[in-house]
Amino acid sequence: MVYVLLCWLGLLVFLEIVHSYAAADEMVGLSLFDGTNDCYFHTGKRGHHKFWGTRMFKYGDLDVLHFLLSNLNWWVEEYHVDGFHFHSLSSMLYTHNGFSSFTGGMDEYCNQYVDKEALLYLILANEVLHALHPNVITIAEDATLYPGLCDPTSQGGLGFDYFANLSASEMWLALLENTPDHEWCMSKIVSTLVGDRQNTDKMLLYAENHNQSISGGRSFAEILIGSSLGKSSISQESLLRGCLLHKMIRLITFTIGGHAYLNFMGNEFGHPKRVEFPMSSNNFSFSLANRRWDLLEDDVHYQLFSFDKDMMDLDKNGRILSRGHANIHHVNNTTMVISYLRGPNLFVFNFHPVNSYERYIIGVEEAGEYQVTLNTDEKKYGGRGLLGHDQNIQRTISRRADGMRFCLEVPLPSRSAQVYKLTRILRA
Ligand SMILES: *[C@@H]1O[C@H](CO)[C@@H](O)[C@H](O)[C@H]1NC(C)=O
Ligand SMILES: *[C@@H]1O[C@H](CO)[C@@H](O)[C@H](O)[C@H]1NC(C)=O
Ligand SMILES: *[C@@H]1O[C@H](CO)[C@@H](O)[C@H](O)[C@H]1NC(C)=O
Ligand SMILES: *[C@@H]1O[C@H](CO)[C@@H](O)[C@H](O)[C@H]1NC(C)=O
Ligand SMILES: *[C@@H]1O[C@H](CO)[C@@H](O)[C@H](O)[C@H]1NC(C)=O
């Protein structure tokens, strides 16, 4: 699977690499390759993933190491991939395949269930890759957050450049599937996206995860605006709600948290269907084994795409991700407003499904003029266009709010978000 990650370096292509297990199917995989059961894999129970039945590699075996390490190198040399997203490390790091409850105790990471050979393989993989290809970026996908995932190997770490925190995507999915819009808890959204702020320099967030894109799940677009593309099948109201939430979720996930953001190809324009390869359960159909770029000719998808593009430009032109932590100074469950400052940018979100605020008070540290640089509600992004041109520039008032010296009274349409930039500093 190819991912696209945008950080301040530009556009990079990543490969989802599955070295954590292999197909059990002997017709397509290495299982029983030479007729024996232990050629590349463990024998007995250990040789099969506890829940998925897939084959588990013997990472201590020299031939297995040669095979896996040369596979990494091959993708870089032949296809020039920019990096790897290491799939499901918890499957390989533990003999319980990650299916154990983790409460945060250190002993859970260094007991008899840890596969030390797998751990050493990952260290070796990072060392070899970074030595041969210094620009290659490695990302760990490990729900158990093994200690030292992103510490340098020279300091006893595993040597990954980033780790993916799946909590954000899991939260959004749970909200969209199970929680009525007016019950979304703002403080929970903020705490999940920001985490405990330890290691966030290395944290990669994404709004939507691989389950939704490639493992049989539903993308946000499919949940929000449905799978059939005909707008006739869904009311204008639902379509508008879907479009507005899709943009807000992406914008807050992109800007509030870590220093890296990842997108599954197609999600940026609301691709309605997952990728599914031909297999027996779908009668070997190719109908979902694609990304439908032609959808960009459709209004809705084009509008979502335009928004995503401008959101990326926000970072390209104004460096969002490479700046320090966001200063989250306003979180209100009742009004459903979240606001934070990052560099010269002020982000204001109103998640309330119906309440709009004409003059909502948000604190800022610098007195001056703030100009809207991105607004999810603009018509060109499929919004309602509720803010007038004359409302694009807001001037601070000398009054304390949110623990800051000045404040703005911003117009805040329901279910919308605006990014303001301090464009003119005023001295008192
Ligand atoms: C990842 O997300 C979880 C859930 O919000 C959070 O508890 C954890 O602190 C995050 N991890 C890091 C390292 O920030
Ligand atoms: C993916 O889906 C499986 C089962 O459907 C679930 O157990 C797992 O927690 C999901 N993972 C993520 C990251 O959502
Ligand atoms: C596959 O084809 C069979 C026979 O044509 C049909 O009965 C079945 O519903 C199809 N299954 C799917 C998933 O399309
Ligand atoms: C949230 O907003 C409501 C309505 O304006 C206000 O009464 C309440 O004090 C605010 N809560 C916090 C924690 O600021
Ligand atoms: C928001 O509501 C949740 C419960 O729904 C509560 O735990 C949290 O403290 C509230 N936050 C604020 C700022 O009122």
C-alpha cells in the first residue's frame, strides 16, 4: 500500500511494509516454500498468528534476516520509496501477538512474551536502512507503544523515526459511528489528539487509519456521505454535514498535535470506498482494487480536494507542523468550541451542529489584525459561505480572555472552523 505523507520536506511516498507476519496460503506465500514447515517460520503454534492464522517469521534465522533486510533495500533501490510504515509491530514483538491488555507497566514490555529476536530484527532493520539510505524515514505502527521505539539504536532504542498514534483515528471513528454530534466532548477530543505531550515530536497522527482504507472498513467519506456517489441518495443536509465534518476533522488532526501527518491515498478527496483486492469473498472482482481519480470531476470530491490542498498549503507557506506545541487556550464543552495558537496562527473550531455565534470571544496574546487564511465553510469547499468578506479581518480588543492579554470577537458559524493569521501587530 502506498501512503502519502506531507511534512515540511514536501511530498513523500511510503510503503506499508508487512514484515510482522506472512500469508499462510502456500499458493501465494512462503509457507512450506521448500516443503518443510520451518523454512522461514516457526513450527507449531508459535508459527501462526494467534488470531489471524498468518505465518510468523523466525527472526533469529540468518536466511530470514537476509530475506527481510534485502527486501527493504530492494524497495528503496528499485522503487525509490521514501520510507516505510512498519505494519502491526505488536504482532511480531510478542508471542501473544499483541493481544494482551497493556496497562502501562514496564514489565509488560520485558517479560517472557517478548520475542527478543523480533526486537533485534527491528533494530537491525533501522540500522541497516539508515546506514544505507540516510534519507529513508521509518514509521512504527505499534499499538502497544514499545518503550524506546523512536530512540536511537545507539541509546538502546529501536531506531524508528516516527511512531503512529492510532488513538486519533479510533476516536474519530467512534464519534462518527456511535456519538450524536451534539454529544461530542471537546475536552476528550483535545486530550486524545494531544496525548500526554511526551514524545510528540516523533508522533505521527492520521485522521483515518488503514482499517478503513484497506482492511475492510469504511472511510469517513463513506460513513458521512455514503458509498454511492449519486447525490440523489442522500439529502442536501446530510451531504452538507458530511462535507463540513470531513474538513474539520482533518484540519484539527493536522494542526493541533504532533509534527507529522499521514494520509491514505484518496482520503484527501473523500474517496468513498476502501481498496479491496480480488479474492474469493468478492468473486475475484477488481471493482474496488483502485482509486477513482475520476471522482475529482464531481463537485463534492473536488471541493474536499481543494480544501485539502489549501490545508497543505497552510503548512507549506506558514510552517505549521515544524513549529512547537500548540497553545490550546480555549476548550468549551457547552459551546463546543476549541481554539489554539500555533506560531502566528489562530485556529478556531465550532463543532456545534446548530449553534452559530455572532461574536465569540477568543483570547490572543498579541494585539493586532487577524485575517482569515482558511475557512472550512467557504462555498468553494462545499460550505455555506456564511462569513462575509468584511468579516475576514478581525481586530483585537484590549480585554483579557482565556488567560491572554487581548481578545477577538469572531463570528463563528456552526460546524465550521477558521484559521486566522496575525497580519499586523498593533502597539498599544
Ligand atoms: C497516543 O494516544 C493516546 C490516547 O489518546 C494517548 O494516551 C497517548 O499519550 C498518545 N501517545 C503519546 C506518546 O502521546
Ligand atoms: C482494526 O480492526 C480490527 C477488527 O476489525 C480491530 O480489532 C482493530 O482494533 C482495528 N484497528 C484499528 C487501528 O482501528
Ligand atoms: C459470487 O458469485 C456467485 C455466483 O455467481 C453469487 O451467488 C455470489 O453472490 C457472488 N458473491 C459476491 C460477493 O459477489
Ligand atoms: C463555556 O461557555 C458557556 C457559555 O458561554 C459558559 O457559561 C461557560 O462558563 C464556559 N465554560 C468554560 C469552562 O469556559
Ligand atoms: C467536558 O465534559 C466531559 C464529560 O462529558 C467532562 O469530563 C469534562 O471535564 C468537561 N470539560 C469541561 C472543560 O467542562
